[in-house]
Amino acid sequence: MSDHQFDLIIVGGGPAGLCAAMYAGRAMLSAVLLERGIPGGELLNTEKVEDYPGFVSILGPDLAAKMAEHAQAFGADIRQENVEGIHRLLDGTFRVATSSGTEYIAPTVILTAGGTPTKLGVPGELEYAGRGVSYCAVCDGAFFKGDTIAVVGGGDAAVEEAEYLTRYASKVFIIHRRDEFRASRLLQERVFANPKIEVIWNSRVLELIGDATGLKHLELENTITGGRSRLDATGCFVFIGFKPNTGLIKDEHVRHDAAGYIVTDDRMMTSIPGLFAAGDLRAQLTRQVTTAVGDATTAAIAVEKYLTERRTKAVAGAA
């Protein structure tokens, strides 16, 4: 095979992509992983991980480095490329176009490009990401035992995660820019009945302020009066939206749910033959490092079987 033609192309270098690359290497597949930056995905933005088996506590970047080293130990070919589009050709193979102008060809693709939490876009958000600012309650809630924290948003995710966070925090404030939630009535009733939760209506976050130790307080603005106030909190969980990175799939419609997450079968195959999906962009109950690598394990093994079946059909057709 040429330097740009493979059995498998893995798009995305987070936990799912690295796990898929490791399994592809073990299966002796000719595979390449394309990642626009340093491998690791959202782990690079996570201070501590305490819910990954085998590590009671490990820094996110350290876990990412170990995953990359593990994949490379089995021969993973990791290349820094910014993927612009995945195109399915008439013969059923895929052409993956990159911003460098290089095109990669393979009969299978595992898409592990994850998703992007919608940001507040206010001063202090980036500075305190991983040091008070979070986009995942399950990932980081345990770091705020006994603390006062804020949740920003008014949909199902914000309301549900606020209730979840009360198992750790002493007080949870929900900040919502309107005077009513968009969340389902059942979730709202649970929140209103929880003595640990207080809602701050008609308000938006102007700035996140802290010091070298982390977040200390939020500056708020009332969306009706314009009045400003201060909320002391060591944690701010943002749930105002999450966009799965599915726009890379060009020319052909891929089945997805109402929120835009890709629907797969039990082998992680999408509605496009040969295209597999794993991790945060796949429709599923929860999005954790453990589920991402579980998806990737299944996808990589399924790719091997798909390629075998494809070759068998090709031989039979030529006979």
C-alpha cells in the first residue's frame, strides 16, 4: 500500500481514536490515525481523572500520553492532519481530505472526532477550565465535595446534572437567562423539591473570577434590569449545548438522532457501510472515557471482520 492508502483511517485522536488505533495495530491492519493536534482529545483539558479503571487518580494529559504510547507500541501510525471531509467513493471506499492537501484512501473509517461543548464565551472561562470550570458533572463532580457550585443552563442536561451534583456540593445554584426552564416537567419538579438547589432566574454570567488556586466567584447580570451581582462559587458547570462533530461526513446522509448524534448498530457501524463511529459523537446514554474506549474496541474488531467479509465477496465476485 502507498503512504496514503490503508485498510483503516481513524479520524480523531481522543481516547476512542487511540484505543481503535491500538486494536488495529494488534490486528495487524494497515491503519492511520489523523488528529489535528496533540493526541488526547478532551483529556488534555481535564485536570484529574478518577473514574478510569486502574488509576485511582491520574492527570488527564498523563492518561492521554499513556494511551498514545500504548497505541504506538503496537505500531499505530499517528499523523497530525486537520481533516476537512470524509467522502465515500463509488467503489465503496473512502477518501479523507485534509487541509494540507493530502488525501487518504481506505475501505473503512472509524470516526472518533467527538464533540464540542458550547462555551459561555466570557472572560475567565478558558483560564479556569479544569480549575473550577467544567462541562461534565459525572467527570468532575466529586472534586467539589462540600463546595458551593453554579450550573449554567435551563435544558434537560443542566437541570438533570444540577440534581446529580447535589450528592457532592453543599449548595447548587442554577443560573438561567430566562424565567422558566426548557427542561422536562418531571426534571423541573425534582429540582424545585431539592433543598440544596436554588435557581437564579433571568441572569447570565459576565465573568468568571479566581486566583492561582482556581475559581472563586461569578459576576452575574440580570437580563431584565441590567443589575449586577456576585455569586461566590468554586465550581461552574456549563450545560448550554453540545455539538457532535459530524459535519466531516460529506456527500451522503448518515443516520442520526434528533440531537445530531450518529446512530450505529451493535458493531458501531453507521448507516453508511464501512463507516464506523465511536465515542462522544455516537448516540448513547453517557459519554465517558470508559464508554469511548468500549465503543472503539468494538469498532476496531468489527472493522477487521468487515474487511474480511469484503475481501471474501470480492474474491467470489471475481471467480
